[in-house]
Amino acid sequence: MTGKLNPVLVNALIAAFCGLMLMWFSHTFQYPARTAADTINSMLYYPELPARELRFLVQAADNWMTERKNLQERTLVLEQENIALRTALQRSGVNPPQSSPRLLGASVTLRYPDAWWKEIRVDKGSSQGVLAGAPVLSDGFMIGRVSRIGEDYAWIELVTSSTFLLAAVVVDTWDLGVINGDDIGNIWLMYMPPEEEFSEGMLVSTALVGDYLPPGIPLGLIVGPGETRDGLTPFRVASGARLAQLYNVQILLSSGEGGSS
């Protein structure tokens, strides 16, 4: 009939308007939006659990064959580095710790598009022994650290975030620097003297900065230098983890807390 609105068009316009309002609200009121998201996540956790577990099972089966060889090779490298570190400590007269941290498996439950390279949320929290500042790994490489904790969830600040700062060392030369992200997916090793010549592929790992973060955790491999400013040269670092596709991670717990899963 002439002049009568099409119901399909009306519904589409209403849906588009609601979507735009939701995007505006999420961007303008980030803290209330995230608090609401955490609350809704807690309410929907058990109804969504079967579907989530099935999805993670399919993903794990798809990735298992391709990742197994890489994980075995990286485990061997980590074991060799661990032996070398313990040997160095013994030669310097320092007794190495008798207990080692443990890994707690966690699944990624939320990743905002506008903060894709800044943070993720996982389904493990304080009730599983997660502590603020704990390092988080994927594929054997550190990809971030715990920034905020709930009882059954935690937010992880990613190494690609511009607010992420961490002391790091080039393993082959023992030069110290600071790891920092740029919010667009890149990782940089900052404050390096321009006369240093680092070869492509050199390993960058965590430095000894405190009891909560053990040294020797791989952060990535050097790709090449950036632009020298104020007498210092940043070097771009490529993570060994697939930072664009994070589904499952491991949180490093203090000795005696939690367990691997």
C-alpha cells in the first residue's frame, strides 16, 4: 500500500540505530561498559559453558598438529636456557631457587576491537591463584601480564600496548633495554645505543627485575632497527606467539599456586 512503511526496513533502521548507540556508549563510557560486560559475563558463564568448551575443543584439535613440533622445540630451548642460567648462578655463588613457577591454562573470553592490541580478558582469576603483575605466555613467549583481577576473570595488558613497559635483555649480547608496544601490533626494544649492531633473529627475553617475574622468559626475536632519536635506537621485535589470534594462554603462577591445565 502506498505510504506504508516496510516492516523489514523499519526493523533494520531500529537495529542499526541501537548498534550505533551501543558503540557510542561503549566508547564514551568505557569503565561502566566494561563493568557491565564483566557482570554479564559472570551471569552467562554457565549457560555458555558447553558451547565455549566445544569451540575450544575444535580449535585445539585444529591447532594441535601444527603447534606440537614448535612447542617441543621451544621447550628444549627453554630447558637449555634454564640450565645455563642455573649454571651461571652456581658459578657466581648464588643458590638457584629449588621451586619453579607453574603455568595455569586460561581461555580468552573478550577482546575489544578498539583495544585489540592493548588488552584481553581471560576466564581465570583470584580464585585460581592469579596475581596482579603475573606474566602471561602463549606458544612459549610472554605476550603480556595481568593488570586487573576478578574472582573468576582477569584482564591482561598485552606487550603490544603503548602502556606496557618491561626490562628486557638481548640474550646473545646481554644488552639491557625496555620492551614497549605501540598500540598497532608492533613491539619495540627501546633505549639501545646506536653503536650496537644486533643481528636479525637474536632472542630477547625478560631481565631479572623482581621475584614476580623470573628472567629468561622469551619475548621475541629482533627484526631490525628503527629510527635513531636522541642518541638511542629502538629495535623492532617479532613475537613468537600469534598475537593477532589469541584463544588460549598460560598464566605464570607463584610456586605452590594453581597448576597447569
